[in-house]
Amino acid sequence: MKFTETEDAGSNRVQGYGPEGTRIRDHAYTHALLVSAERLDPDWGPARAEELTSEHIAALLEDHPQVIIIGTGARQVFPAAAVYREAIARGVGIEFMDTGAACRTFNILLDEDRRVVAGLLPY
């Protein structure tokens, strides 16, 4: 598991990621999860990026983010545009990247006090 530095152990900052799971608040999650500065939902999302639906994106939109980051596992996967059409219609930025890059980007956006929410799929 790769680790990133954290200054605030009480935040939802990603502490590490890899095949062993995504570590947040000293707990490793081995399945898809939703994370924002205030929210952590370990029951969000599909097991694989190819299974993403518009309902998964709708759950990410509930926090009224400026930016949505989707970590698609060990490799970058782009779903059909219909899956994320609602985010685009609302003017919310949405990015798809491998989960490692998504974790790093999420932490950077948190540091910038951006309203960011991430959907992180397992490796």
C-alpha cells in the first residue's frame, strides 16, 4: 500500500491506497467508497468501473461538490457519457482516473478547501 502524508488524523484524507485497500482514518476499505471532507460512505459504488451507473454519480452529487473525482481501479476507465451527464448538466467538474491518482488529487483538492467528493473503486 502506498502512503501519503497526513497532517490531520481526524479528516477524511486518504492515508494510503493499493491492492490492500484505501486507507482513511486508519481503516482500510477494500470495496468502493464515497468520500468527501465531511462524509464517508463505505457502501457506495460498484466493484468495477464498467458497472458505474448514473445512480452512483447521483449519490456523489448529493454533497453539491465543485468537483467529482472517480478512481476507477488499477487503470483509468471512462464510462459512457450518459452515466455522468447529470454532473455535466449541473456544471460540476468530473474526472476519471486510476484510483491512486484519484486519491492524490482528492487530498490536494481538500488542501485547497475545494468542495470535492470522490468515488474510489478498489484496485
